[in-house]
Amino acid sequence: MEQTYQYAWIIPFLPLSVPILIGVGLLVFPSATKSLRRMWAFQSVLVLSIVMIFSINLSIQQLNSGATYQYVWAWILNNDFSLEFGYLIDSLTSIMSILITTVGILVLIYSDNYMFHDRGYLRFFAYMSFFSTAMLGLVTSSNLIQIYIFWELVGMCSYLLIGFWFTRPVAANACQKAFVTNRVGDFGLLLGILGFYWITGSFEFSDLFQIFNNLIFQNELNFLFLTWCAGLFFSGAVSKSAQFPLHVWLPDAMEGPTPISALIHAATMVAAGIFLVARLLPLFINIPHIMNLISLIGIITLFFGATLALAQKDIKRGLAYSTMSQLGYMMLALGMGSSRSALFHLITHAYSKALLFLGSGSVIHSMQTIVGYSPIKSQNMAFMGGLKKHVPITKSAFLLGTLSLCGIPPLACFWSKDEILNDSWLYSEIFAIIAWSTAGLTAFYMFRIYLLTFEGHLNANFQNFIGKTKTSLYSISLWGQKGFKVNNKNFHLLTLLTMKKNKSAYFFSQKIDRIDENARTKRQPFLTISRFGKKKTFAYPYESDNTILFPILILVFFTVFVGFIGIPFNGVDLDILSKWLTPSINLLHQNSNNLTDWSEFAKDAVFSVSLAYLGILIAFFLYKPPYSPFKNFDLVNSLIKTNLKRIFSDKIENGIYDWSYNRGYLDAFYATYLTGTMRRVAEFTQFFDRRVVDGITNGVGVLSFFVGEAIKSIGGGRISSYLFLYSSYVSMFLLIFYFLSRR
């Protein structure tokens, strides 16, 4: 067994071979590398599959023996200072490595089809493999310096992937926003690492925890300084896991390709912050103020993210705010000291959210319209609806992921979220009320996304969105930003591309033929239009290819069954998660309420499930499809809407909508008061530097020049002239002194 652990270094470094070989191939054999590009996708999947098998093997050994393994080697030795590099294999590493590899493999398989027509296909897979390397290196790190190195590599990879389509200004701005926002937290993380090294004198986790606990026991620490260091440490997790108030980069990260969104939101970047807090929980658990801060940030994030998801029109952006809210649940659990429930929810949420993002990518793929050679894809739910006829497999998978995230039993997220909700009552009643009410909001906005996307008729929401206009084609461009008008309303090309009846529209100076307005509701894959004796083919909503559906179906399996690993059965020791988390060098603190009485568990779950069904019911009545599933549906719906209007006046309703759609005005606040202030300070500094500092320097030089020019005119070389001038000056000085002395 120990021999197996000795080869654990392949976990982070084996995927690194793919970007290296792609780079060498493009330099040495560029034509062959580009022509055989699908070979690199196969290799990416292959090496990550090897890492997954190796990680599963290590996890099975840990379940059987409860052993942990750490291997280090010296890197820098100087007197009393030593810096070692190595890897640590324990329960937390096993969980994260399996999660990263399983989701990563499915995303890579999905990406082969999704990105096949993209010119950056090879670059995409090189970035993806390097991203996996950085994240696997992060979770296997044995010390703080090593974690910081891979932490920055994860940030760099996210920058490259979010801005993958960097020719689009909106994507370039999104990756810069993500990079800069994360630098704020990463700078705090670096200061925290240095602070804890100053306190303990070690970067290694095992030594760090032991020395820290001894100092706490002996009461030899300055708790104010300790709290500041821990807070700076936590700021790194706040930015990486998109916690309030450093969450603003997450919705803009949707500008990257959909497979990237799935990987970032499920198992890599946002999971890194949860992993870091879980890894350092033995430090934080001894600092009550930091634990309170973690739980407070978690509760604010989960509620804030849920409210911002209520009115989003972009399907991926709505899922992004959902991720933010679920990460808040995990952070709340860690702040309560319940690491088991936090990691349990990290696992279940990862598979469910990967399913939802890949499902949304399948929807976007199905909405793609090929006009000439220009790809146009729609992400706006206002332009969707009725897709269940065209993409039945994607619809069923998306529905299961939605139900899981809503907390409907027996799907995965029900077990983990319900555990966090039950633990919250033991921690704070106020926090529990907020967390439970957010569970209802989650069900509402998730079913809103589902209903707007799949139910009803394809064009119903779109016609309602722009009034009486009959439209036949609408889409979001991946490349353009130009705007135009419909019904005297300004629309952005990223939001709307429309053509009216009997007219043609122009897209990047390219004429687009009109498509019949009822064509998209037909159950046929293509429509051929004859014009000037030529036929042009247009794609309509259709089910995705098998290479896209296969990962989605595998994630459906995980979404249905992965929650059972954390269920404590009566009299039967099948709670795999608890046994999985037991072996550790005191890296995890267990404080969750593991229920073994099914009657008590069912009683506690009834309320959360009822809230979820209430949210689903409200969403169903507010965003109902245009057909009635039962009698008197319209009457009941009208009564509910009337009562809601009484409860919420138009001002309140519009205020809630504006708050959600405008991201809680936090982005505008940052742009006005933070970015604007920094810009004004920079402009003043530039003015002061150019006009004052440079002005004084240049003024002295100019003055010296003129003085020199004036003096050189009296320098004729005659001694008699010099004596006359000096005697005149002396005489004048004596006369002035004489008259002044007489007064």
C-alpha cells in the first residue's frame, strides 16, 4: 500500500503532459498537430481517467485502513529556514481529486463536440488540462507555499479560459474582472500565510497545526494579530469561491465557453475556496471571531445570490448566481464547524450543477442558427420556451438537476442541503430562518429557469417580451456587440437579433433571409428556403449529439445516486462519507448532526421539502405554460396573481425586479465609488506628477538656461570690465548699507 502512495505525485503532474505535448507539436509539426486535433482530446480524457482510477484506488485504501501519507523533499535550506515541497494524501485530498477528475473527464468528452468547430480547439484542451493540473496540485499540496503557487495557477487558468474568446470585448473585460477581483483576495491570502509563518515558524500543515495548538494551550498568542492573519487568510477563499462582497466576477465569467462554466462552477475554481477553509479549519476553529465571520459571510452570500437569481434572463447567469448561493450554504456549514455537511454538499452540488450547466450548453447548442458561416447562439431565456418537444433528453436531465438543486428527495442535493439546514438550527435561529427561506427561493428561481426554457411554445415569451411584434429569428451573438431598434426600443445585439415579417435583417453587413415565424415550432431538424433558385438551410432546435448527451446522462446517474453515500442507515454502517472523512491528521473538525432515526429525519425534512414545493408552485403559477394541465387552471392562476399583486404593489414588485436584474447595484457601486475613485486619484496623481514634480524640475532647468544666457553676455574676457562691474556692485552695496544704518 505504501508503494502505491509513493506514486501519488502523478495525480497533479500527469495531466500536465497534454499541454506540453500540444505546445511541442504546434512548434515542431504544426500541420500534423492541427489535422489530428481530436487525438489530443482523446489523450486529455485518457490521462485524466488514469488519475481518476489512481485517486479511487487511494480512497478505497483509506476507507479500509484509515491511513494518511505525506511525502516531502527539501527545496531551500538556509540555516534555520527550510522550505519543503511534497504531497499530502488524506481524506480531503481523496474527495477533491475524485470530484475534479470525474467532472473533468465528462466535461472534456462534452467539449470535444461543443468546441469542435472552434478555431481554438487545441488551445482549449491545452488550457483545460493545465487547469486540471493546477487544481489537482492545489488539493494535494502539503504546505502553504505550495498551495499559494497552485492557487495562483488556478487563477491564471481561469483568466485564460474565461477570456477564451478574447476578441470579444465583453469576454476580455470579464476575464480581467475575474483576475483583478481575485487578486484582492489573493493578496490577503499571501499576507495571511506570512503572518501564520511568523507565528508558528512553519509552512507545513502537520507542524503548523501542532505548533498552533500548543501556542493556544499555553496562551502565548496575541489574539488581535491572530484574528487579523486569519481574516486575511479567509479573504482568499472569499474571492475564489465568489462570496460576498467579492462575488462580482462570477456572473461575468459566463462569457467563457459553457464547458468552462461547468468546470469552474462544479469542481475547480469556486471549490478551491471551500477546500482551503476546510483544510485550515483546525486553525479557524480556535478563533471564534473568524468562525462567526465565516458563517456570517456564508449566510449573506446564500441569501444575496438567491435574490439576484430571481430576475436573470441569461440562463447561464441565473445558474451562476445559483452557484453563488449554494457556495454560501457550504461556507455557512464550515462556519458552524460542520465540515462533513459542507463537503457533502460540495460533492452533491458539483454533480448537479455540472449537469445543469452542460444541459444549458445543450440548450444553447440546440438554439444555434447557422446563417452562412456565422454562428449565433442564444442564452436569453426570454427567447426560449417549448424546447421540450425538440430536446426531450436534455429537458429530462435538466429537470432532474433542477429538482436536485431545489432539495427534492431522493435526489443528491436534498440529503446534503437538509443536513446543513438542520445544523443551522443548532447554531443560530436567525441564520436558520434565512437559510430555510432561501431554500424556497432556490426552488422558485430554478423552476423559473426550467419553465422559461422548456415549457410553453418557443416564441411565446419572446413575443410577450417585445410586445405585438411577430418575430421569426432571435439569438445572442458570440461575436457582436452592435445594437439596433425594435418597436422604437433599443436592443443590444448580445440580447436580441430579430427579423420582422416580410423583412430582412442585417448582421455584420451580411444579409439574413427571413424564416417563417411558425417554422421553429415544427418538429423537424431543418428548414430549406428557396430564393433566387438557390436553397439555404437553417438549423432549428434539435437534440444534441451523443458525445454531448453521454456526459449529461452520466451526470444524471450521479445526481440521482451520489447523495446516498452520506445517508446514515439504522443499524447498518453505510455512511461512507463519515468513514471517508474520519482518517486525517486532525485536518477536519466534525460537528454535524448525523441523524440515525428515520422518523426524526423525516420530520425535519418535511418543512424544507414543503418550502421547496411552495417555491415550485409559485414559479409554476407565475410562469405557467400556455396550456392548462387541469381544469380551472386559468382561474386559480388569476386568483394567485391577483393576491400577489395585493401583497406586492407595483413599486415593490418593480423594486425587487430592478434589485435582482441590476445585481443588487453592487457592480454599479464598485464602478462609481471604487473604480471611479481610483481613477480620479490616478488622474490627480498624474496631474501632480506632470505639473508639479516635473514642473519644478523643468522650471529649474529653464531658469538656469536663461540665467546662463544672461550672464554669458557680460563675460567679454576683459579684466578691466570685471573690476568695474565688481566695484560698482560693492559701491552700491555700501551705499545701501549706509542709508539703512542711518535709519
